[in-house]
Amino acid sequence: MSKRKQWDNFKNKLAAKRMGKKERVEEGEYLTVQQLSASVEGKAQKYTRIGPLTMVPFKHEEKTMQNVRQACKDHFSFGDKYHCDILAGERGPSYTNIGQIKNWKLLHVRFIESDGQLFLKDSSCASSAQQINTRGRSGSHKEGSTSLTISVPDEKQKSSMIPKSVPLSQLIMMGKLIPPKKNVVTLQLEQFNVTLKCWENPLEAILSVSVEKFASGGCRDAFEANGMKGFSGKLVLKRYKPERIDELTHLFNSLDDHTRKVVQMHAIARHFAQMMQREAPLEFGETFTYTKLYYGKLNDEAVTVEQFIEGTFIKYINNTGDILVKDQSAIALKAESFAHYSYVKSGEQLIIVDLQGVGFTLFDPEIASTTLYADDNSIYFCAGNLSITYACPKGTKLRTCTYHFHYANISFNPNSSKLRKKSSKSSTNSSKSS
């Protein structure tokens, strides 16, 4: 655009301003827009940015609230069900008329469902108005009387929602305190690094945790949680049963120590699963995995947090080494193979048991070791080690032949502890030794 044309446009804008006309938009103009979340989050109570800055085409002749909102809705593909709210910044407030917008370099918008919501309309939008004049008793307009203008929404704009019928008895009962079903908590979560043999820096997470448990194990109860900050999606928070606290404190010095060892043990099992995944040949197929487990403190109580796994729960091998799934299915035989793999790979020093989970995703393992006590007289691993250290020191309860897998003719090379494909001769010898 030439300087002459720019000067002419500037003069036209000034003339339109003096005449009280609305500003006209140049052909092909764009608005710089930052989309924000529908609601505020975090301690700062700010709207979260969604995506980068966006150039929104503005094809209307005049800048009005209605035209700006419609341009944003068209660009971001939001239908009539949603309302476009134009904000002054990431903390608001909302603009209610076009005259409040002084800076057009950047607009902040959010989209919220308009059903049942009450929004302020642009003063430039057509709406019915009722003039009410306050006069003297005689009804004639006198000096000092006032004129009051009340904006009445059109009939079409009134909400068509009909409130649900609630019995009076229930309304009265709501006069009592109704506790929330979820609590919002802030945790500092830590993960154990097997390779570096240390705990990683804590990560702050805000979770919404259900008050009622949805599952229960031998030592802990499981509560459903949802990540609000730091984590996303569905999670599981596990807390100790009150009746097991004294016993675990006596054996492991404190619940904090035992919980950290639970996370360390989980990290070891996950490490063995990753090694088996790398070493298994293609013929073996899919192998087991473990999700990440985190340690945290909830009101000075040690807890763990992990990802929630959707699906049907199955326990393949319990914490005493007994095989529970004996249908000779591929996944059942692979569970035995993984337990035996950990036994051989560790130099016959430990075995991973209590194999349970959903499909090939496992959680809550236990580890049995041939040695129960460390040099400082502390117990290796966790409470599950007490019941299986002497029950299967050689892995004899598992229906696996020494150094061999039942499934896919896979065996170990004892000298290198690597997985390899068995020959037909070794397969025959293996079946005889079984």
C-alpha cells in the first residue's frame, strides 16, 4: 500500500470518528487472536493458552462485538452451541462492548457452551428497549424527572431450558452438608532411576482424587484420580490400609521407607521387562511392560501414583509363585517365561512374581530374593519377599524348564544370558527334562 493511500485511509478514519460512524475494515484485514481455555486454572487463576497465535480473517465491513465473535467462531470451527467470549488478557475480564477494546494488536478469546449461560450482548446489537419515564403525579413531564432505559431481551433469546423437577423432601435434605466426592490435592511426585541408582527431581502435580476407593489389595487401597496439572488423564492413587500400618512400620522402620522400596521394586521389574523386550527375537512376539510408578506424600502419608489401565484385570502368578492361569494360552506361558527370565538374568538371585495386570501391561509386582536380609539387617525389597523367599528359592514352582521357555522355542544361552532361538535338538532335550 502506497503512503498516499495510507494517508487517505487515516483521514477517512478520522472523519468517520468525528461523524460518529463505526470504523470500517480494510479488505483482507486479519485479527491476531490467542485462544484460551474455557475456565481458569492453577493458583494464579489464569486461562491457559491453547495453541500459538492465530491470524483470523475478518471479512466484515464494521468492527462490532458480534462480527468479531462470528469471525473467531468461523475460523476455529465452533458452532452456534458455543459462545465466543473476548477477554482483555489471560486473567480477563471479558469485553462487553466494542468501545472497551483499545488494543487491537492482540485479542484473547475463549469458547464456552452457551446453553444455560447468560452473556452480555454488544450494545450495537439490536435489542428491544423499554422507555420508562418517572413523572410527577399529574403524569406530565416535569423538571427534575428522570428517564430510565431498560434493555429487555427478545423472546427468542430467552432460555428454553426447563429445570428438572426435584421433590421438596430432597430439597430440604440438601440443607445438610453434602461432602464432595473428590478432593483436589497437590503432590510432589518422585520417580526412581534404575540406571543412575537415584531418585529423580520431584515433579509437582495437582490431582482430583476420589474419596471412595474402587479397589483394595493386601496392604493398600486404590483411589481413582484425574490429573489437573503436571499429569493428565486417569490415574490411580494408592494408600495404606490403617490395619497394616503398624506391621509395616515394625518391619521396614517407617511407611515412607517401605513406599520408596515399593517404587524401587517396581522400577526394577520395569527394567527387566524392558531388557526382555530388547532381547526377545521377533518369533517371541509381544512382551510385558510396566507403567511408571511415582512416590509422593499426601498429608504426611506416603502414597504412590500411577497410570490407570482400562480393561479386565488378570493375575497370572501370585506372590507365592503359584501359577493361577493354567490354560496354556500364549500370554499365560509368557508370564511364566518372564518370571523365569528375571530369575536367570539376575544370576538366580531374585525372581519377579505377583504378575498381574491388563493384557501385557503389568503393575504391583513382588520380588523374591534368595537372600532375605541385607548387611545392615534390613529386609530386601518389600513385604511380599517374606512369603516367597524360602517358598521358591530356585524357581521350582514355575512350570518352566531350566534356561528354557515353553513358548516359541526360545532358550537362554547360559554363558551370555541372552535369548536365542532353540534348535530342534535342544527342544527335544528340554521336553525330556521337563
